Amino acid sequence: MNTYTFKDGSQKDLLNFSGTVPVKYGNSYNIPIHLWILDSHPFAPPICFLKPTANMGISVGKHVDARGRIYLPYLQNWSHPKSTVIGLIKEMIAKFEEELPLYSLSSSDAARQSELLSYIAKITEGVGETGMKSKTKIGGGKNERCFNKITVVGAGDLGIACVLALAAKGAADKVVLLDLSEGAAKGGTMDLEIFTLPNVEISKDFSASADSKVVVLTVNSLGNAQTYLDVIQSNVDLFRGIVPAISHYSQNSVLLVASHPVEVMTYVSWKLSAFPKGRVIGVGANLDTERFQYILTNVLKAQVLAKDAWIVGEQGEDKVPSWTSCDLVANQTEAMAARNSRETVANRAMEVVKGKGQRSWSVGLSVADLTDSILKDKRKVHSVSTLAKGCCNINSEVFLSLPCILGTGGVIEMVRLEDDPLVQEKLRNSAGSINDLQQQLKL
């Protein structure tokens, strides 16, 4: 056990071991390596470094950076239980045989290398760049004020869109983009590194997410699955390597799921994290609801209806408009006429909503809106994916979009919908089909 210092200065006593791996590159070489095992192992991969002696130099390349940190496809695609340390070492040997990571130094270079290794040793033993011991512990130290940190997991188009929207919203003191893609940074991530944004950090280490108030999950598997069930199972397998590690480093966070299908992946995140149900929510129909209310107010000039209007259920064609107020009029005949008029207006608004689609930047804005309500404890009502068991006679553990009051702890309270047999039937049908799908998944 030794103290490991993460990029953000936090420290943790970790199991670690060092030794050599045999590599044939013309001649046979024993390459010294150092592996650090995270508390979240085996769900999270080890942190791997070269451990050169004083007469060895580091060959910076595709799989090794200037500090000797090792990056491999096996690490990026780590998934318990199929990924193992033995498998990792086998790939390490294979990659090093393609590109040798170390070279022999001259005597003068060796002296300079000895100084560098001494400096690196101090950092890994817990001494920062100032030479002072860091006092920050994971889940430990208290700041003078509340520090709002958000982690976005996944550096695809949606992840980048969320980072940009969160940065523009200014709700967080720090936004961490956790890039789990294979190889060096590219695409939008590379552009974020070039055109730096204040308070935005890009990392490949789960530890960089430590003590986040909100963690946004945007990753989706890009595998070659053939069926819809296979696609979802690929996402589940991906989440099995992510959610336990994220939950370990941010044990009091709210998980906000934007991956597809959002209802199922929110359920998966809830199961894998073991968090209370209120602290695991999906983006759900928040975007559609905001659009629905906007169209009612500004296009159809139905401001009175808009304030109690919500899109509920599941994303896609089966979403349905609903209301949280039934105070139409006292007279039954007039009430029926008012309902029919409301239904006509709602159908017109839904036609517009369904034609809009869900682009990455639109979902990113919705994520920023939800995160703002959580971090600032706004107690604002949003239609988000939440555990629907007990609502509308739903008896299964499924997540559906329902109007909920959000605060720092996630869902504070579910807002009761108007009693509408048609809406309740659609919600039960959605719950049944989602539950049937979930029963076929391997968690």
C-alpha cells in the first residue's frame, strides 16, 4: 500500500505492485512497470506507469506519455468480469513489442533522468509541485464554501454539448469531462483542449470525478450489436465498468442519465450504484415538456394551460401530454367542453413537438437546466425519468418521465398527475414493455 496523488491533488492509499514484463524487440528486454489498483477494482482498470531506472529514457508514443503513464485499448475498454490484470499485461507486452517504450540513456542524460525520477517519486508519494504534502483526501476535506463540481461522462457529441451548455449556464465551479474513448484525445475533446474554457477539465481518470455534486452519464456503446436488445446489453456492459467507479468517487452525488434508452439506462444506473431512488434520474421528457409549454404559451397563446402541462411516460412515440391540475370549471357540461378544447390544443402542440427531434445541443441545454435546478436547490418541477413504481398502479421497478420537484438531493417529491384513465393506461403499457425488456438484460 502506498499513497497515490491524483491530478486534482487528492490522495488515496492504494494497493500497488511493480515488476517487469518480458518484451521481445530484436533482443529480449524486461520492461519495468508499476500498477496501482483502485478501490473500485475490478470494475475500474488499474492506473499503469512505466518505472524506468536512472539509465532509461521514456519513448513518448501512442501508448505512453512523457510521465510514463500507459494508455492501452484494454484499459479504455475495461469491463468486469471479462477484463483482468493478466489480460492487461498480455496486451501491454504485445503493444510494447510493436513500439518499445524505453531506451538507454548516455551517462549525462542518466544523471538528468535520475533527478526527474526523484521528482516523480515525490509526487507519487504525495508531495505536490510546491513540495508540500497535499491535505485533500477523497471524500474528506471541507472547503470554505460549497464547491459545485459536475462530471460529464462521455466525450461524444452529447458529452461535449453538455459541457458547453453547463459552462455557458455557469452553475458549477468546475466541470470535468471524463473521456473514456480509446487512444489520444480527438474531435471535440481535442478542440476543448485547444480552445480552453475556464473551469473545464478533461481527464481519463475516474478519480478526477471525485466529490462531484452531479454526474451526467452520456456514454453509448458503439459496438456491432445486431438487435435492439443487443444494443441495450452493450450499453449495460459499458455501464458496469463506469457506474460503480463513479459511485465510489462521488458517493453523495446525483446521477443524471442521458444515455439511450434513457428509461432503461436510468434503471441500470440505479441498480449498479445502489443509490437511493431519488438520486438517480434520467433526462426523460424535460426537453419535450419545455418545448410543449413554450408552444402552448407563445404559439397557441394558451398560457393558462401551459403552466400545468407536462409530457410524461417514455421517450419516443409513446410519450403523452398530461396535466397536474383538474380545476377546469365546476359545471360538468362546461368541464367536458373545456377538456375537449384542451385536448385539441394539446394535440396541435404535440404535432410541433414531435417534429423537433432531439439534437445533442438541445439535450445539452436540457441537462444544464436540470443541473442548475439541482445545484441551486430551486425546488422547480421538471418532467424527469424517476422510479414509477406505485404510481398509476404500476407495480414493477421501471423509470418513467413524471413531474418531480428537484433539489440538491435529486427528486424531492413527485407531483400528482390529474386522474386521466387514458394517460394512466398508456403509462402502464409503457411500464409493462420496459419491464419486459429489462428482464432480458444481464446486469
